[in-house]
Amino acid sequence: MTRIAGELKGFDPLPFVNGKELRRYDDFIIYSLACAATALEDSGFKIDSRNAERVGVIIGSGIGGLGTLEKAKETLIQHGPRRLSPFAIISVLANTASGLVSARCGARGPISCTVTACSSGANAVGDAFRLIAGGQADAMIAGGAEAAVCPLMVAGFNAMRALSTRNDEPEKASRPFDKGRDGFVAGEGCGILILEELSLALERGVKIYAEIAGFGLTSDAYHVAAPPPGHEGAARSMELAMKEAGLAPQDIDYVNAHGTSTPLNDIYEVQAIKAVFGESAHSIAVSSTKSMTGHLLGAAGGLEAVITVKAIEEGVLPPTVNLDNPDDECDLDFVAHRARKREVKAALSNTFGFGGVNAVLAFKKYAEG
């Protein structure tokens, strides 16, 4: 049985919420409020009466307030219904994060919450991109949040035999593409981006980290909890993201892989990458940052979108750690062990989720003019 997880330690929420809010709301909501506030501060974007109706929020979460639900059930059984918090239901709902971020910052434009399992965060960023491209918003606060490290979640994934049981070496338990991989390590956290229509960003003179240029979203139509051999749906999602971005396979320098450290996912994702990129697949850098962060479930796509954007901005390829003995069927350049300096002009961020959903984001280095 699994006794390890990638818990968020050392985080001080009090700069972002007061004591009452901390008691009322699930951690995934607290993380969302903190990340949104930090992202807005970094962007210098100000929401006021002149633009509030053109600014929206989409924060995805695969599970929502599962830990709160678990505790509420215990309270109900042990102490009866009168002891339940009036905020219990609100704190469980996945869309509460978007709602509270919207209320906190005054964004009155499009609001939503994507609940597409491990693709939730990337799905949120992609939907936000589409809203701006379609003229329905000028800016969006978008990403994913999850805080589901609790007994129910761990027991449930254990029953599916999806989690690593390398309890004696937790720092080595997440090992994507390695022969010794035995499942993923559940994590928690949040990743949020500020997306803004280009002309407005240029008018503000804001720092542009990267350009989001494409979004691919497909269904496997195969199995609720397993990808098909070859992962054709993942391949199509990558192709759609590149097509919308105006990118050819040879333009891609880096792929942030879904790379969960599960036996089937890693092999089938490699097969999908090879199907898309052909012979050039071996010259593209591919890494799974889940090797370092664990799998943040619905927040994974939000966090990994941030990581991909930073790879473009800094010209640094993040590594796949713990890749000591690559699987014979996983033979790409996985940037093993250490980060690598390299210019990244275009990149993909892959996320795949239960239900057969595949969400891929395409980012480009922004070139002035």
C-alpha cells in the first residue's frame, strides 16, 4: 500500500486569506486564491470598472474539495448534522475556486470550471485561450488547482493499483519512462497563468513570457481509465494544437510530457509522440516534470503549462529525474537527471485524463514585430 505523496509543505496562506477563510475553504481553493493573486501581481494587470466585464476566470480541478467532503462525512457520523459547517458544500464544489477568485479580483467576464480529470488545468487554459481568440474576453485568469491528498483518494488509487508503493524511497518513487516505474506519486498544488490579448499586452508594455498559439482537445473513446495502445487520441491532440499554432513537427523543440510513471501511459505516450514526429522524434527534448512534482491530478496541466512557458522564457529544458534505466520502449531524449540549456522556440504541454480526454497546449516564443 502507498504511504507517500507530494504534499505542499511550508506554504503560508495568510498573506492571501484571513483566518476565517482558511477554516472555511478547502485547500484547493486557498491555493487558487494565492496563485491568482501572485500571477496578477506579476503581470501588473489591473482589473477595474473599465475592463472588469472583459476579464474572466477558468480554474480546473479534477476532484475539487475531496478532503473537505471526507471530513464532513466524519463530522456527520460522529456528531450529527448540526455540527456541519455551512461552507462544507461550497468548499467541495470544484467551481468555487473560480467563483472566489472572480469575486476577489472583480473579474466579471466569462467564468467556468473544467472538470476533465488530469486534463482539467490544461483544458482550462485552452478554453481561456479560445475565449480571448473568439473575442469574448480580453484577458483570462486560467489554470488548475488540486488538494486531494487524503485517505479516500490514496485508498481509491491504491485499489486501482495506480500509485507507486516505493515507500522507502519517496524521492525516487516518481520515475517516468524508467524500467522500475510502478505508478504515480499523487501531488497537490496550483498553477495559474494570465492570458491577455496581444495588442493590449503590448499597449501596457508588459513582459510577455510566451505566446499561447494552439490547443488540441480529443477523446480516446476507448476506456474510462486507460489509454489505448499507440494513443491515437493523444497524437491527434498534439497535431491539432500544432495546426492551430501554425507549427510543423520540426518546429517543436520541447514536449512537456504527461509522463505519469505508470507502466502503460509512458509507453503509449512515447508511441504517440513517434507517430506525430516520425524520425525527428529522437531530436526533440521530452521530459516529465512529474518526476519532481508528483502528479497534481487536475492541477497538473496548469502547473506544467507554467513550466513549459518558463522553459521557453529561460531557454532551459527541465529534466526527468530518476531515469536510471530507461524502458526499452521509451527511447526518446528525456533530458535525464539534469536540466539543460537550450533555446526553445516552440513547445507542447501534454495532459491526458480519465474518461479518455487528451488536452495539449502549444506555446511559442514571442517575437516582437
